[in-house]
Amino acid sequence: MYPEKQRSNWWYTLPILFGIIGGIIAYFAIRKDDRQKAKKCLYIGLVLFAIGIIVDLAVLTSGIAEEQFGVPGYWAAHVISNVCF
């Protein structure tokens, strides 16, 4: 096993800014030096990715996107795609 050394807390900014991709990059960059921090970076990226999907689905299904931006909601787009194809 590799000897562990403490890595900077600045590594947490990578998954915060770039989501799951940043978490994966941070994990592979620091996994040999600080395994715990590498796992936390990966988890942060996964959690922020999941939060993003939940927020996107909530906005699309609530009708806010359709009312304010003229974008059809999720269900409307789903129905249209089934009818047309």
C-alpha cells in the first residue's frame, strides 16, 4: 500500500465546480496520497450530480420552464416524441 500524506483541501473545489467529472479527476489525482480525501471528492461529485438531475426534473415537470421560457415540459416533450415517432 502507498504511504499516505495529507493533500490540500483545495482538491474539493474540483468536484464542486465540475461535478462528477471533477470528482473523478480529483479521485485519480490524489488516491495514492490521501485515499479518504479522494473518496470524499468522488462522493461530492456524485451528490452534486444527483442534485442537478433532481433540480432539472423538478423544473421541467413543474411547468416553470414552459411558462417563462416557452420550453415544453418533460411530459409534453415525452408525449410529442411518442406521437411523432
